[in-house]
Amino acid sequence: MQIGVYTFGDLVPDPLTGRADHPTRVSELLEEIVLADQVGLDVFGVGEHHRPDFVVSAPAVVLAAAATRTTRIRLTSAVSVISSDDPVRVFQQFATLDLISGGRAEIMAGRGSFIESFPLFGYDLREYDALFDEKLDLLLRLRASDRITWQGRHRAAIDDRGVYPRPVQDPLPVWVAVGGTPASAVRAGSLGLPMAVAIIGGLPERFAPLVELHGEAARAAGFASPPPVSINSHGLVGDTSQQAADDAFPPLAAMMNRIARERGFSPMDRAAFDASRTLRGADFVGSPQEIVDKILFQHSIFGHDRFLLQVIGGGMPHAKVMRSIELLGTEVAPAVRRALGAGDGGAARAGSAAAHGPDAGEVADA
């Protein structure tokens, strides 16, 4: 199993102004990626947001900076909101990242969990589904051939044009971020595309049907084995269970409750947080052994190939984030690999699998 980290570069907005100025946050983020590489983690993901409470709006730029300071860790978006972007530019950016990193780039394509990018770049939210379908189709066609002829509704047509540079990896890995929609899992599986599932609340086993549908669809489409699956969840690894809980609750609750106010969800209190830390809860907050046990428990449900921990930020001291990454790499990951019998070869196997897929002209959903 691949084990890694992803982040949105969370910030703490001022309650009066809504601004969240933190000029050192990007530098801290780069230090986190470098440490993840040094302690043997397999993947680091950086998400795209266009809000004052997140510092990253251009994941490829941050990941390219990290590529020059790392040697082995895979570098992925988490996610790239391709619905409101130009797939040609997304492909060119990540192909360039692949060249800089020596073949370690990935794209995690998704619709995104916020909508600010749509009006920002002039897109109509009523076209939410159609935008994603069409632009992912174009992205996959771009990775299949350096020359392309293409026509759609939401972007100017391309008439036998070359798109450069070309990446080291052929094809450049594209994962699809899937929410809770069964049809999305079926479509991704039928196209042989790796699927990333974010579990940030509720019981994890309720997502098991999505993974089963994904694998069944792949087999029905003629693929010899199901494409890889990643489980992505919030968490913090601490030296002790109590320390991790006490450190994680304030910033996680602040972030989740800020979003809850925007969307009309129920707020997170300490009781709900503590329940989420149990074996069958969604959050990975605890001692290294607790995190190992929880990853293995979920592996018994999903049989997944990758686990990414969204280390809780948004007010978490940088030193505690760094300690969590260190413990994940030095204690959690080796124990999980031993338990699953993967050894050091597990990362190479999953990384190779991430690059496989169907003819890149086909479309996936999220």
C-alpha cells in the first residue's frame, strides 16, 4: 500500500475581516513535503482552492517547487478542479512537473468541494456536470497523443495542434476523485481509471459499495484487475492518543464548523469528534498504533492500494504537523507495509498501477 499526505494549505481567517494572511505558509508547506520525502512516504498531494482560508490556488506551482527539493515522493494534485480550468494548461503544467521531478507527477481530477472557481473564471454552475465530463474527456485525449483534433461546447475547438511538453510518464497518471455517487464509481471503473474516495464523515463501510461497483465495472469492461483505489481522510498522528486528540480538535472543529455554517450542516462538537476517532469513525487521529490499526481495519473493507492522510491544519502549529508527518512515515507506514506483506515494493507496484487506464479518449466522472 502507498501511504502519503495531502493538504489544502489551510489558513486561519480573521473573524472580523475574513482575511488569512500568512506569508510563511507556503514555505512551511514545502518543508512538509520535503520531510514526507525524507521519512519514506510515497505520495504528497496539494489541493486547489480559491478562498481566503486556503493558501494554494495553483497546485502545480507548489509541487514544482517541491520537486526540486525531493527525490522519490510522488507529487499529485488533490484535486485539480478541471471543470473551471483549461485542460490544455493543466496537462502542460503537470507534464512540466513530471519533467522537473523525473516522472513523479500525477493529476487527481475532480469537481472540487467549493464553487468559487466557477464565477472567478466565468463558468456557469448550471453546467457543473457537463463541464467536468467534457474537460476530462479533453484531458485524457491530451495525454494519449501529442497532436489533437477536438471539439466541445465549453472550449474553443482544437484542429490538429500539438500540445507540449510531453511528460516522462506515458501515460501521465490521472486519478479521478469520486464523492458518493454510484454512477461515478461505475464510470471510473468501466474506463479503468484509478479512483480516490474522500471519507471525512460517517461510517467508512458505507463507502464499500462504491469500491465494489468500481471493481465490478472494471472487470465487466474487460480489465484483468480493478484499477487502484485511494482512501483519503482527515487526521493527525501524535506521540500519544490523548495528545493527538487535544491538538487536533480545535483546528478541525474550527474548519468543519466554518464550512457547516456556509452549508447548513450540523456543527462538530467534542463528542462527535471523539466518536470519529474510534475504529469505525472517519478521522485518523491518535497514536501511531491506533492509526495502523485503523488503516488495516479499512483495508479489510476496501482492499485499497493507497491511503492519504489530510493532516489537520488551519491553526495547527507547524511543528505538530511536521511531527505527524514524521510519525506517519517512520512508524505507521512501515508497520502497515509489514502487516500487508508489501515491503518496500508496495509503493512501486501501486505507482505503476496508477498510470494504467483505458484509451485516453474516454471520459470519467467524479
